[in-house]
Amino acid sequence: MNLQASTSSANTRVSDTREVCALASRARGQKAIFGFGWSALNSGSAMLIAAMVFVITSRLLGPEVFGTVALAISVITFIGCAAPSAFGEALIQRAQIREEHLDTVFWLCMAAGVVLYALIVMLSGVVAELSSQPILASLLPFIGLKLVFDLAAVVPQALVIRQMQFKYIAARTAIGNSIGGLVCVAMALNGYGLWALAMAPVVTSLVSLVILIWAANWRPKLQLRRDALRDLWRFGIFSSGNHSLHVINLDQLILGLLAGPAMLGLYFMGKRLTELLSGLSAQALYPVCTVFFASIQTRPDQHIPAFQNAMRVSTLLAFALFGGLFLLAESVIPLALGSHWQPAIPAVQAFAVIGFLGGLRVAVSSLANGLGRADIWFAFELLRYALVVIAIVALVRQGLEAVMLGIVLANLAVIPGCFIIARKLTGVSAAQYLGVLATPLFATAAMAGAILLMPLLLSEQNPVLVLLLQVLAGSAAYLLTAFSLSGHEINTLKQTFREGKAHD
């Protein structure tokens, strides 16, 4: 009797444990869905506002003005690579954090901000002389204020993201970009030229800092603990390396110094459009997936399905956005931005291909960082960036089209590494990995057919009308194909949402 009771009790405990794990998994899934929704709103509002500002300023200002400001930003981000801003990701990834972790990272960032800003001021005259752009002597110290504001926001932002409170991130982005954009457009319309472009990122960073401080509801204490820094060091240092490779803009710096602001302006146009569209794909998905992978670190049985879902969403978004940009670039650029940007079309199309490939990278990036293997992703990105820099230096004298072809080939060369990393971290098979790509590839082919067919059917129509119909037809073809081939996955997401909601 006692044995029976003991066995029954043990079975009950096992059953309870399994139920708790299942409920926890569903709760995480639902939170991830809500998180992605807020993150998508955040990135979408940022893209919409930035796109409006970008179109207006692009019609008012030429490639050389954009190139000069891009060169200034490149110098600042290059110096800012020495900042410990990515230690915020270490705070997000760590299972448990203490008050001393937050204080240590905050004061470390502030000390770095003061030192690096002083360095920017000291070097501004030298950079102006080397680049033959005297305006940089005053432009660099001004835009350098953005670095200080961003470093002050590292810990508040980490706290907000750690709690998956993405609605505050969305508010920060929408309000910050709106105010920065309004200031930029007002100044551009009143003839301030490049200072209008310089003002926008500084104002946006300042407004974002204020909102994040309020949302985090946290104030630093005067303590800097070596043991707290040691806890975060390994992940933080590799994450800082990844962050540096992402924001360093060494490509822009080299191109600006070797080819001048005119070619850099055309290059920057393509890169900027890609960054705007990334706001609806990679930038929306990465923070949510990283936090989710961090929350299931101890549940290896969930790694493969979670990775497949992340990759499915990232490729569906990226293939649609960047495939569409590649196909429509020749029509969109002169109509939206003006005929003076026609020479930028090769750069736009090349960056569209790179953004297309980025759909494969974002899921692997969030997987590696979420599971605490920032070192692996750092090695991957270091190789990719090295190949890009080599391509620019080797081909810059051959012109912009040769440079862009080299950069595309550099990105293609490292794509197999995505599967190698995913397999190492999750054990995913080639069939499981490649199987996820079937739906977005078929949907992209359907979209391409619809877009290319429209001009043949409407050859005598107004170009604006043809472009609008291309966008509508391409979107409809993509969505219909994707939904028709993704019925099972959509039902799974619905079930996750409903079950999570039912157990709230």
C-alpha cells in the first residue's frame, strides 16, 4: 500500500512537473509573439518616419552632402567601437543579475563615453585635414554627442528589453525618430544643409535616453565592482566585438577616404535603404528571438523547433522586402528620390541582395547570442567583414559597380557558415535547415513573376501607376503563396497564442 502510494505520488509529481514545463513553454511562446508584435511596431514606426525624412532630405540634398555626413558618422562609430556598449547584451543574456552588475556597466559606459568624446574632439582637426573636408572639424564634435547619449542609455535599455517590455522600446523609437525627423526636415527646408542631417541622430538619441530612463525606473548607485564585471566579461567582450563589427562602418570610412564623398554618398544611399527595410525584419526579430533563446538555454529539446520558427519568420520577411527592393529599384529610386540619385541604383540592388541573405543570418545570430555563444558569431562576422573590407580596397579604383559586386560575393562566401553554426548549437540537420527555405523561396518566385509581368501588360500607362500596381501585385502573390504553403505553421502559432492566453 505504501509502495503504491509512493509510486502514485511520484507519478503525480512527474505529471505536475511536465505540466508546469509545458505551461512555461506556452507562456514564453505567447510572450515572444507579443514581443515580436511590439518590436515590429517599434521597427515599423522607425522605418516609416525615417523613410519619410529620408525621401524629403534626399530630394533637397545631393550625394556629396550625404557622403560628408556619412563620413563623419563613420569616424565616430569607428572610435565608438572601443566603447563597452554591448555589455548591455550581457545583462540581457545572464540568467540572474544583481544591482552591482547594473551599476558597474553604467559607470563603465559613462567613463568610456567621456574618454572617447575627448578623443573625437582632439582628432577632429586631423581627420578634416586628411579628408580635405574642413567642415569635419566642427561636425565631428557635434555628432559625437550621440555617442555619449547612447552609452548612457545602455543599462536602461537592457532592463527594458530583459523584461520584454517592447512597448517602451516602440515608444522610444517612435517619439525619438519623430522629433529628430521634424527637426531635420525643418532645418533642411530652411537651408541648413548637412547640419540638418547631423542634427537628427543627436536629437533622436537624446530623446530616446530620456524615455528609457523613465521606462526602466532605475537609478545608478556609486559603485563599481570588479567581481560583477568578471561575471559579465566573457560574454560582454565577444558581444562588444559583434556590436563593433555591426556599427563600425569601416566600409564607409575606407570608401570615403579613398573615393571621396560623392561615391560614398551613392554607397550610403543603398546601405541606408537596406537599414530602413531591416527595421521590418532583422531589427524587429533579433531582440525578441535573443531573449527567447536565452530563456530556453536549459531546454535543448526546444532549440531546433525554436530556431526553425525564427528562421522561417526572418526569411519570410527578408525575402519579401529585399527581393521586392531589388526588382523595383530602377523604378523607385528616380521616382521617389529624384533623378540625381540614378547612379545609386547598382548600390541599392547590391545591398538588396545582401539584405536578402541577411534573412538567413538573423536567426543564427539570435540563436548564438541567446545561448551565450557570442564568441562563435563574432568569429563569423569578423570573417565576413574582413572579406568586405578586402573587396572595397581591391576594387575601389574600378568604380562603384565593381565594389558592390565584390561586397555581394563576400557575403555569399560566408553563408554556409550559418548552417555550420546552427548545427553546432542545436544539432539541426541539413534537411531541417533547408526545408524552412522552401516557402519563402517559392513565394519570392511568385512575387518576381507578378512584378515583372505588370510592365508588359501596362507598357503605355503612367510610370507611377505601373509601380503602384507592381507593388500590389507582388505583395498579393507573395502573401498568397506564403499562406498557402504555411498552413501548419500558422495553426501552430495560433495554438500557442490561444493556449498561453487560456492559462494566463
